[in-house]
Amino acid sequence: MSRASEVADRVARPRAEVTDSGVWPAEAFAALQEAGLAGLVAPGDVGGAGLGLRAVAEVCEALGAACASTAICFGMHCVATAVIAAKATPALRDEFLAPIAAGEHITTLALSEPGSGSHFWLPQTKISPDGDRFVIDGEKSFVTNGSHADSYVVSTVAAAAGSPVGQFSCVVVPAGSAGVEWLEGWEGIGMRGNSSRRVRLDLVGVPARCLLGEQGDQMWYVFEVVAPFFLMAMAGTYLGVAQAALDDAVAHLRSRRHAHSGRPLAEQPVLQHRLGVMWAQVQRTRALIYWAADEAERGGPQALASLTAAKAEVADCAVSVTNEAMTLVGGIGYRDRSPIERHLRDARAAHVMSPTTDILRGWTGRALLDVPLLSE
Ligand SMILES: Cc1cc2nc3c(=O)[nH]c(=O)nc-3n(C[C@H](O)[C@H](O)[C@H](O)COP(=O)(O)OP(=O)(O)OC[C@H]3O[C@@H](n4cnc5c(N)ncnc54)[C@H](O)[C@@H]3O)c2cc1C
């Protein structure tokens, strides 16, 4: 992970303020590609590193500590790469995975829709067979890397009358396909550089080879591939945000001295106590995240519960620690565009990005009870 930390420190961190002004992190992404990290989860036989959940969490943590927007952009590229790789045909390897591994192609995930919101597993975007191609029609929202990626992994539901109810499929839509129209830009309170945009897919034709797996496979993709990789990408990202806020708080407590006493804030027992609570929260969340990644990679019995719990816990951790860090840094941290202010805004997305914290807590309980995740 030293390459990820090097890119984070050399490129992402110095540009974090610019990225936070709403600029998609092109330089950081290019540096990640040059460092050979774009193929992190692409298979070895196309030139990728063939790594899994732990690696994604580690790289996203390193990036998230420097610039959360860069981390989420890279994380979504990894999730979409894993989806393409899961049942890759030779055509998908040549057209998408080899260029991804070579650092020449960015992909990303377009699952969410304005209609179904946080229920990202229930798309209303329609797919219809049309000769040797498919036609896609619908609208996607919150597409991270929106309008900057070279391809989009899109979820759809069968359009034809008489298709099995809920026959969902995933398909890769190359950027620039006729009928792809980007709508309003991203104006989130945080993650400002992630270009999480809305897109209209107006009868977009894609070659049949762009279908992922078999028709109707989407639920398999969502829960076997998207969920584990997404949860670890986000867990790493928000852990990095929490760590950055903790580091900023420590540095501030050490350096800030009052004129009337000449003593640093670091000597104040209440602040020492608060810092201890923050540190422990970050450390126990980190332990859960990496244990979850390892448990899932070895196919352990607690894999599902730990993955879902990890993202719920990191959301609590990031919001709480960034909020506490602002208390410790005080009015100096409360200034518009201070680093702590950015961490706090970025952290808040952790709860609302679906699966949201409420959804995840329910799923964790269901996993422990062997109840299907989507049961009522
Ligand atoms: C920064 C950012 C980046 C994103 N990137 C991507 C991306 O790259 N790709 C992608 O596909 N999506 C992405 N998303 C979308 C995200 O995953 C969610 O789909 C989206 O935030 C849902 O928002 P909504 O307001 O429509 O949620 P709603 O569905 O309206 O939910 C609002 C609230 O109600 C709760 N809720 C909803 N239904 C229930 C229920 N039945 N029971 C209890 N509570 C419920 C939710 O948990 C949530 O707290 C991104 C979102 C953000 C903020």
C-alpha cells in the first residue's frame, strides 16, 4: 500500500482543497493509474493485481485520509471493475478489463435511481433485446465519476411484457454511447469532487457482449460482488476521513497555546479524555473493517454480518470523530473551508450512501439470524 500512500501524499493531499471546490480529481486518478493501481482488483491474466477486499479498503483508507473525494472516485472504479471481472467473457476482458489494468480506462457504478432511491437493488431502468444488442432506457442518479469515466456499470430490469417479474440484469455502457445525457452537476455538501451526477439513458443501444453474466443475474451481482466491494471501499474511505480528523486534532492540541497561560491545549484533561475516546473509536472500527475483509476473503461464517456492520460502524465513527475533532480544534476548526470542516462534510455522506446505516443494521441482524436480507 506504499504506492497508494505515496500518491495520496504527493498528489491527492495537495489538491484536496481544489477538489473540494467541486473539481473531479483527474490528476490524482491519473497518478493512481501511473502507479499501477487502477487494476487493483482486475484479474492477473489481463495485467491486473488480482487483489480483493482488504486491498480495496487499504487503498481507500490511504486516499481517504488525504482526500475523501479521490477515495470514493477510486473506490467506485474498483467496485465496477470487480463487477465486470466477476463473470468476464473474453470480449469483456479485451474491451474493458485489459485497458483498466493498463491504466487506460476508468469504470464506475450506476445503480441508484431517483425513483427507488436507497433501494439500489430495484432499478426501474428498462433493458430490451434488439437483434445483436440491448436497448437501455431510464435514469440513474448519484453516479460517482459521472461524465468522467470511460464506462458505466448499469443495473436494469427486463422491459418486455411477460418477462419474469424482477428479472434484473447488469450491463456495461461505454461512455459516449448515443442517448447518454448528463443532467445537473453534483452539488453535495461534501464529497464535492466526486462528480456524483444524474444521467438520462434515452434508448441507449449497447452490443450484446456488454451484458454482465446471464440475463436476470443482477441480484447475484448486487449481493455477491457490489455489496462486499462497495462496503469495503466505503469503509476504507471513511476510516481515512476519521483518521485524518483525529490526526488534525492531535496536531492542534499539541501546537495551540494560550497567551494568558503559555500552556498547550494538550495539557487540558477534558480534551485528553475526549481524544482518548476518539482514538479508541477509530482503532476498534479499523479492527472490525479489516477483520471483515479477511473474514469475507476466507469465506468465513461471519462474512456478511461483519461486512454490513463495518460500513455502519465506520459511518458512526467518521461522523462522531470529525464532529469531536471540531470541538477540540474549536472556532479555528469551525472556519469555512478549514480541513476539519471538510472532513465533517465528507463524513456525513457515509450514513446516507446506500446501503444506509439503518438498512445495514437490519441486514446485520438478519445475517446473524439466517433471515434473507431482503425479507419484509
Ligand atoms: C456522495 C454520494 C455518492 C454516491 N455514489 C453513488 C454511485 O456511485 N452509484 C450509485 O449507484 N449510487 C450512488 N449514491 C447513491 C446512494 O447510494 C443512494 O442511493 C442515495 O443516496 C439514495 O438517496 P435518496 O435520498 O433517494 O434515499 P431514500 O431512498 O429517499 O432514503 C432516505 C432515507 O430513508 C431511509 N429509508 C428508505 N426506505 C426505508 C425503509 N423502507 N425503511 C427504513 N428507512 C428507509 C433511508 O435509509 C434514508 O435514510 C451516492 C450517494 C452519495 C451521497
